Amino acid sequence: MLTSLYNKFRCADIVVFSLCLCLCSVSLITLYLLGINGISSKLTSGFSRKGIIIQAAAVLLGAVIYLSLLTLGGNRIRRLSLPAFFILSVPVILTLTPLGITVDDDSAWLYLGGGSIQPSEFLKPALILALSFVLSSK
């Protein structure tokens, strides 16, 4: 079992992954220090402790997604790239309907279950994967 896990994760670039986590840690510490010193309220509309927790959760979620994609393998990701692109295009199209809301003069948001999301952010990696699939198959 350990051998199969090793084979799945051996293609991971540990140096880049570690550097990304270090940069994310530095940014979280910076946000925390700005919040403690009250500087963030002078620079922006403020950044609360809840915002820092959300940022930390986003970093952890990104790391989990990265490690999950490593276990799928390149061929499976390649096969899933086009369906993922078309599925993730649907919420972007829904922003043009009455389900779409405007946040900070940007009408590309959806209100879902007590919170709002910007579906175009999920579409960006799917677009990159889909274009990679199309270009590699030509």
C-alpha cells in the first residue's frame, strides 16, 4: 500500500508545493499582524479574524485538491477536463439569470445557501485543463 501511495505522489514537485505553503503562511501571518495593529482598516475596508480563517481554510482546501489530483493521475485528469469545463460553465451562465447578484459593482456572483460565490474562479483551472487537453490532442 505504501508503494502505491509513493508511486502516486512521486510525480509531485515537493519543492514547489513547500514554497507555495511557505508563501501562503507568510501571507496569513501578514494579514494577522495587519489586523492586530489596525493597519488593515486604514488600507482597505478591514480584514477581520473571520477573513483570516477563511483564507487559511482556502489554503488547506487548495492543498487537499492538489494532493487529490495527484492520486487521479494524468490520463484520468485529461479525460475529465472537458466534462469539468462544461459542467463548471453552467454556474457562470447562471450569473446572467436572476440568480446572479452584484457584489462590489461586479455582477458575476451567485448567492447560494447563505453565502455568495464567484463561479468564474472555479472555471479558470477547468479552462486551463480543457485547453491543455485540446492542444495536446492536436
